[in-house]
Amino acid sequence: MNQNSPNQSHKQEKRSNTKYPILKPLWIGLLIDVLGFYIIIPYIPSLIKIFNATPFLIGLLLATNAVFSLVSAPIWGKLSDKYGRKPILLIAEAGTCSAFLILGFSNSLSMFFIARIVDGIFGGNFPLTKAIITDAVPPKDRGVQMTNVGVVMTIAGLVAPGLGGFLSVFLIFGATYPMALPGLVAAGFSFLTIITTQFFIEETWPKSKREKAQKEIKIKIHIWENKGALYLLTQFALHTLSFITYVSTLAVFITLILGYNTLGVSFLLTVSGISRAIVRFSVFPPTMRKLGERNMTILGLSILMVTFLYIGIFARVYPEPWIFIVLMIFASYGVSCSRGILMSRVTQSVTPKEIGKINGYTTTLDSLAQIIGPIVGTLLLENFNPAVFGSFMAILALGAFLMDFKVIAPLIQKKQFKIEEQLQMKL
């Protein structure tokens, strides 16, 4: 993979903001959906007290969603390859809305588990979003567009925790349904996502394109025979396991180490979100222009590796909120520098016919990480061994970092690029 020059990166960024208006409704819909999920996060530690549960049991609750997403995500990806992105995305969003409604009227841990299961079964939003980006954006601009997923997460992380903390003050059904208000608000956000998708998002993989792709592309490289794709999927797996272990146990970590309740967790996440947004929108663009995608990924993975190691040290030696906020900012910046580009590389290792499938695989890896991360993370935190917790994430990040120094199957990727560009010209 060739490193982009500063001028090329600047042109890519400028082009990404004006050339793909079709993606604007997608970002709005994704933001609304992520907001619905993020306002739930500050409540996670309070469930330990309400239901007299252990952190490990809450970790299992978080992992339940991912267990079912593990099975469903590739299915949603394949269905979108066959029937188009938009109808499948609408079905997935309707399922997410239903899951939030169940969550709102949950009065026991078993009901919470059911809500998480339903959400996992319909967990096709992210692989379909990535497939739409891949359909609409050629390889040369795709890395920049994939990083916009991180922008959406940053904005959601800025707004949603504070909103969740504010909603915690109003117990509209008392203690009987502790998640009633945030669950209903999240369901409302999810319903707005459905409206946005239905009326504003265009189909990027219509029947005409599906038929042409079937006829035009004669070369088929099976993913499990594609060594470049396997290598990049492995790298993405190491990265995503380290990242999701961190983010899925964040609220529990703040509660155990700093002793904060729902309002305290909400406040700390909001302050951190504001700081991350400032860094993301002020530091990230010029760094991207100067370094290019290859070096940007190396920088991001190295930042994550060091930051995760320091999180374990911080918890034992300097348990101060402001230090943790600084570490959260560095972790967010490291993810912004690496995650979107890694996802883009994976999509560039296969033919257009396999885009839905490969995005289903990356979501499957996310699901595996969401199973392993919360369980392992809460086990380590429950035993109060933050140094091991930080080291676990740092070692995974180190693996992804070292793998980035190998250029993967350039001839295969050039061949795929040529096929994809020819197909997009014909379509």
C-alpha cells in the first residue's frame, strides 16, 4: 500500500466533504442510532446495585448482544448483497427499535438479557453502513469516509452520556422499570433512524447493479483463499478486541476505580467527549494530510498500545479523574487514526460482489470482541488487577501494530482495484 502524499491526502479530505452527498443522510441516521445506544451506557454500573449483580454478570449481559450478532451479521451482509442495502437496513433498524422498547420496560435481569438478544439478532446496522460506504465510494477515498464512522461516534460520545445522566434524574416509573425513560428515548431515536433511511437514504446496490456485477465480474477470489484478506482480517481482529475490551468496560472501570455513580459516570464521559471532539476535529485533519493513511495507521496503533498500558498503571498509582480523561482522549485519537483505515483496507482486498460478505465478517469480528472483551475485562476488574487489564489490551494492540509493517499482497489488491474501478465505470 503506497503512502499518500500530503497533497493527495488534502485533496481526498476535501473531496470527501463534497463529492458524496449521498452519504449525508447515512451519517445522520447512524448518529441517531448511536445516540440511542450511548445514552444507555451511564446506567450500566447502576444495574450492579439495582439487581445485586456482580461486574462479571454485567459483562455477560453486554456480551449477550454480541453472541447473537456473531451469527446474524454475516447473514445480513449476504442478504444485502442479494436484495439490496436499503430494505435489509430498514429491517435491522426496526429490530433495534424493538429491542430498545423491550429494554425500557425491563424490570428484571432476564428481561434485560432478552432485550440484548433481540438487539443482537437485528445487529446489521454497522455492516450495512460499511457496505453502503463501500458501494458509493471508490477505494482511493474510502479510508477517509470510513473514518467518518469515528466522527459519528465522537459526536455521539459528546452528547449522549450527558443526556443519559440527565434522564437518570427522572424515574417516570420509579424503581420498577429503572431503564424506562432512557429506553423509550433510545427507541425514539431509533424510530427517527428508520424515517431517515426510508425517505432520505438512496439504494446503493440496486437490482441493476447486482445483475451487472454478476455478469461483469468473472474473477472470483474466495475470501478464505485470499491470503491478503485473511491477514487484514487478523490485524483488524487484534485491533478490535483491544478497543472493544476498553470501550465495553469503560463505565464499570470508572465505577470501580473512581467510585462514581450514574451521574458521575455521565459527567466524566461528557467531559471526556468534549475534549475528544476538540482533539478529533482540530488535530486529526492536519495530521492526516501530513502523514497519509499508512503512517496515520501506525501512529494510531502505537498510541493505543501505549495508552492501554498506562491505563493499568493509572488505576493503581494515580486514580485521578483528570488523568483518566487525558488517557481517554489519547485512546479516542488513536482509534480515529486507525480503525476507519483498517476497515477500508479489508474492503479493498475483495471484489465488489463480496463487499457485503467481507463487511459481515468484520462485524462478526466485532461481535467476537464484544463477547470476549466485556467478559475478560470485567473478570480482570472484579479481581481488581488493573495492570493485567491494561496489559491485556496493550498486547493485542501491539500485535496489530507490528502487523502494519507488512505490505499485503499488492498484486492482488491492484487487481481488485482495477476490477472495482472498471465495474463502477460501467455501472
